Amino acid sequence: MSERRFDLSVVIPFIIFTGIWGSTWIVIRDQLGAVPAHWSITYRFIIAAAAMAVVAMVKGESLRLGRQGLIAAAILGVLQFVINFNAVYLAEHHVTSGLVATVFALLLIPNSLLGWAFLGQKPSARFAWGSLLAVTGILLLFVHELREHPSQSGAILLGIALTLCGMLGASAANIFQAREKVRRFPLFTLLAWAMGFGALMDGAIALIFAGPPVIEARFGYWLGLVYLAIFASALAFSLYLPVVRKIGPAKAAYSSALVPIIAMGFSTWIEDYRWTLLTVAGASLAIGGMLVALTRSRSTVAAPDAA
């Protein structure tokens, strides 16, 4: 693209959902207490599904999807609201929220590779070099965690593995909903049903692995839950997925380069995350590599090629 151009229908939602998701990691950390993670996720998406249904109706969409639409919603629900979120919540039992956010930022790699395989959106050589830098940075952060907590190496590796599992679920969901056969369904209705199916499946998982529902009376828990359900789920996903459909999953993952900066800031402030030369180098390589991977000399995420 010869001239720099900004599409406000991309830029404004991008700023909002990136800012929200940068803060959610530390809020999730606060949810990990008396209430098992599986139940917290279930409560979150019960509320989020109801809120998204309201959004759909305000947008003038019918809540009726038909058989094929419900199947698509169920698949999206499993990938995004079951696999992704259960893995991420459990990962935060083992490693800091900032590190989980930084590892999750590698979402751009499977997004781009799966987008190439299923959507024909071929990544560039610049993407390959940027991704290599990002992975190198993440590896340095792993080394730091293992050095700082040698007795907890098993838990740290498990946390990282869970984060990668959640990342792959989210990436598969992004690619799935961007396919032409799925894009024909009304987005907000699709999301409402996907969150509803996700909540049902999350509840079943919670019953199996955590037992009967657990309720926490603490005001801060419910305040965080409402924030995660309304703002980080209903609002953020209703902004994010239209951007994915407009500019493609690879370019939309540009937000993953910015989210860790916000998340690591919260982690430093609240979780007393310790910075060293190794972690500064790792975070710089990870974020810098992501920026290299998803930018071109004369374009920005707000000025994408038609997708």
C-alpha cells in the first residue's frame, strides 16, 4: 500500500479490546481462590452469553440460527470458551499472569500459519524472522522463571504447556469463525450461542473435576467476574471478531504485541514480578519480534490489504 491510511472502524475497536485484554490477566489471577477455576469460567460465560444476546437483539439480529448455525456456534464455543479459557485459568495457578500473557502473545504464529493453510493468507519472510525473534524472547523468559524458581520447574513447565494449549484453542477459533461458511451467520447471535454452549460445557467440566458449584461472597470476586463477563467477553469479543473478519486473523493478532506490555505492568505492580537483564531482553525480543512479524514498511494494522 503506497499511502498510510487509517480505518477508524478498525482502529477504535482495536484500541478498546487491546486495552481491556491487557488488564484481564491480573483480574483472572484474583479469581483463583475459593472458587475453582472451572466454576469461575462457567459463571463468567453464563453472564457473558446473556449480555451478548442483548447485544445481538440491540443490533437487530434474530437469536435464531438454525441447525448449521448452532453446530458452528458449538464448535466455536468448544475452541474459544472451553479449551482456551480453561487452559489459561489453570495456567495462572502455576506462573505469573504477565508471563501467561506474554506466552499467549505468540498467538500470532498459529493465527498466521492456520490462516495460510485454511484462508490462503500467506505470511511473508518478514513474518518468519519476526516470529523467530519473538520465540527467542519467550524462551529467555522461560529460562528466567526456571532460574528464579528451580524447585518449581515442573509447575512452571505445566503452566507454559497449558498456556500454549489455550493459545492453540483460541487460534483455531479465530480461523474457524473467519471461514466463509461461518461468516454468513450473524456474528453477535453466533457469539451469544457460542458463549452459551461454552458455559454449558464449562459447567459439565466443573461438575466432573471440581464437584458442586462453589459461591464466594467476596465483593471483589463478583466485581472482577462482572468485568470479565461484560467487558472482557461480551464487549471485547464483539469488537475483536469483526476486526478479524475485516483484516484477517494474522493482522488482528497485532494486539498480542501490545497486550503483554499492559499485563507485565500489572504483574510488576501487583504480583511483584522481578525484572532482570534477562527478562528485559526476553520481553523486548518477544514484543519487538511480534511487531516485526506483523508490520510492513508502508502499512499498519489499521491499513490492511483487503481480506
